[in-house]
Amino acid sequence: MTQEPVRKVLLATDGSKEARYAAGMARELCEALGAELHIVYVRSVPEAYINQWSMAEPEFIDEIFEQAAQDARRKAEEEAAKIGEAGGTVAGVHAAVGRADAEIVRLAEELEAGIVVVGSRGLGAVRRALMGSVSMSVVRHARGSVLVVRGEPGDGAYFPGRILAAVDGSKEADAALRMAAGISAATGSELHLLYALDVTPKPPYPHPLAGERWEHYLEEAKRKARSFVEEKAEQVRAEGTDVAVAKVAFGRPDREIVEEAEELGASLIVTGSRGLGGVRRALMGSVSDSVVRHAHCPVLVVRGQAV
């Protein structure tokens, strides 16, 4: 179950309340994992200026970008100072001008960041369901893992807490489980495993034996699911990390993951993503996408090797 450690974490901030929560979780995570914390602030150029570029003097355009870059640098340093005041250490302060999602993804690749941390403003149920924000764009397009932080920790800290790892037998879910186990061990958090078996489809055959055969198949699938999740739990335990509960749920995976996390009062959901290639990332409509949109707590979408 072991894998390469996270060496760098990139925190994207915009000075908002949600970014402040993200900063707190990024600081806790870096302290626990022994990772470098980098911070980036991206300043956009007002649309009005962009629309007038064809008529603007080059010196004017340069001045606008220079002012925006200075402003971004000043705000990035202010946010880094706040982290320092809270007891954290910032290894690198970065500023950029342009589209926030594109610049965050670009810098994450340049730094080879193991995790990108972003805040989410999708707080209410409707806003979560409709979230088409910078955070979702980063989740869709980043090559590495992305932690979307939503909500303030109940007792002033996210860790130790309860971590829910979603497993499904895929290599992406296995990577997520390794990440979850590493964070659990480093933070002293309870690790819970969930395998959600979708039992909603029904066989479309009109044959009178179809129902009986379907029930037999369903019971066998449930038995195998329970065996599978216990096997995953034993693998984690064999590596030295305890698993508090290994559970099987029956229903739509995204819905079951979100509901289980809410019942647990989870401080973090960890899930894999199959959006690996550029086009597949851009079109990601997966379980992880839905969990990020609807979960009440922070969600870590894992790609690649890290922890």
C-alpha cells in the first residue's frame, strides 16, 4: 500500500473566507506530512481592459499587467503572513496574472505539487449542485491530486478527524486508499472504508426466471462486495494503519459516499478519479466529480502517485 510521499502542496488563495478554511487545512496537512507549503494568488485582468486591447498602446497594456502582478504579489504575501501567524511555514510565495484556474494548474505542474488545495464557495445544497467554479475547473484539469475544502472545522481543526476513503477496485481508487491511509496515519485520524455497490439497475428480460436469477446474482454480488472491502481493510492494517470500519453500501456510489460522510461527520472524503488524459479530465462527469459538487466536507480527488 505504500507510495511516494507528498513533497509539495500548492494552496490557491483569493483572500475569501473559503480560502481561509483551505489555508487552515493545507497548513495542517503540510505539518502532518512534512511537505512544503507553497501559496499562489492569481489576479485577473478586468474584462473591460481585455476588450479594448486592440486599441490600446503596448505601454498601457504592460502597465496594467505590471500593476496586476504587483497587487497579486502583495496579496499572496499577506496570505502567507497569516499562515505564519497561525504557526505554519510557507516555502514559496507565487503570484500570477490571468485566468485563475489555468494559472493554478500551470503552477502546480511547474512545481510538481503532490496536492493542490482550493476553497469552494458552493456552500448550500443548490450552490453545490451547480458549482462551476474555479475549484471545479482545477479538479477537472489538474494532472495531480486536488483537495477542495468546504466548510469550517467544528473544533478549530480538521485533524484528527474521520477520513472516508471510497474504494471500488480500480487503480485510481487504490491510489486514493493509499493517500487516505497515509493521511490517517500522519494525522491520527480514524480511517473508514466504503464500497458502494450500485444495485439500482434491473434486468430488462421478460423471461419468468429473470427475477429469480437477478436476485441470486444480486446476493452473490453483495457477498463479493463485503469480501472485497474487508480484504482492502486487511491490506491497510497489514501496512500498519488501523481501519475503524470497512463498510458496503448499496445504491448510487456518489450519493452513498456523500451520505455516509455526512452521517460520520467526516472531516475528509478521499476518492480516486479516472479523468487521466486531457480530454477525459475536461469531460469528467464521474463519481468523484459528483462527490466534489455535493459533499458537505472537504474532498480530496486523487490522481497519480503521492503520500
